[in-house]
Amino acid sequence: MVTQKTTENTTTQHAIAWPEKYLPGTGDNFVSNEVIVRGVTAAAVWHYLTDTSTWESYYDNVADISFPQGGGPELRDGLRFSFGTFGFPPLDAHVVEFQAPADGVPGGLSWTAKQDGTPEERLDVLHAWLVEDLPGGRVRVLTQETQIGRPAAEPARQTPNPMLNGHQAWLDGLVAAASK
């Protein structure tokens, strides 16, 4: 789900390709966070992003990570897992994209996460990540999330949006962990 557009004299950055259901701006909450830093590689970032056993060491807004059908702690395509975040009980998650970064190819990871219940409780999320090496010894990490459901609407109205701040903390912790 990663795209890039190149013209003769310029290259735009890779982007996340969204399924229509989760198209940014059509749900109840959408945030986008990005960092570009030197001194770390996409491979190092990818390790800390996809090994869920490291998450709680650098991000304090995640808990209760489990793998109800086995597998883990490393994420992979098709894996089902659950985790708590933003005060929600553990959400049922499913990895729907997993492409490790390679030479000239950005890494792409995304999962859906759901919470069932009454209309006031239902939540449906797509959280996507893009990790790529850039020229000059830099790495770019982009994370975007669309949330659909009433539980997402209230945080979207808050200033600042707690999901925006939470994901920035995740990015900052991820880069710090990968830089060690």
C-alpha cells in the first residue's frame, strides 16, 4: 500500500495508499505524524516497530499485547494480535500489510484494529506505517491512522488531538530506541 510518483527532475516522497473505507478525512478521526532524522536506518527502526516485545520499553501508551492465535512477538503479514492503547481495552488487531524495507524500497506496515459493542463503543481503525531510508544517511518514518466510530469523535474535537500527540510520542520513542 505504498506509492511514489517520479518525474524527470523531482521525486515526491512515498505515500500510504488507503483502502476507500479508511480514506483520510472520511472517518471520525485522522492523524498523520512524520519524522525525518539522521543517524538511524530503516532496518533499525523496522526492528523496533515490528517486534512488539520492545513497544512498552519506548512507548508508554501501549499495554496488554497478546497473540490470541499464537505467533508473535514479531509482527508479520496476516498475524492477529491485541493491545490496549488510549485507555481502550485491548483491541483486536490484524496485520493487513507487511513489507520490510529493502534497498530502494520503503517498509510498509498496517493493521486494522476493532472494538465491538454498542454504537457508543464500536471502533474500527487502520493504522499504517511507512519506513524508508533517504539519501544523506537519513530515515523517514510516517505513521497515519484513520478511526471510525463514536469513541474516535471526541478526541478528534480536542485541541491538541490526543491521538496526534500519542503517535508523536510513539515516533519519538521508536527513533530513540532504534538510535541506541
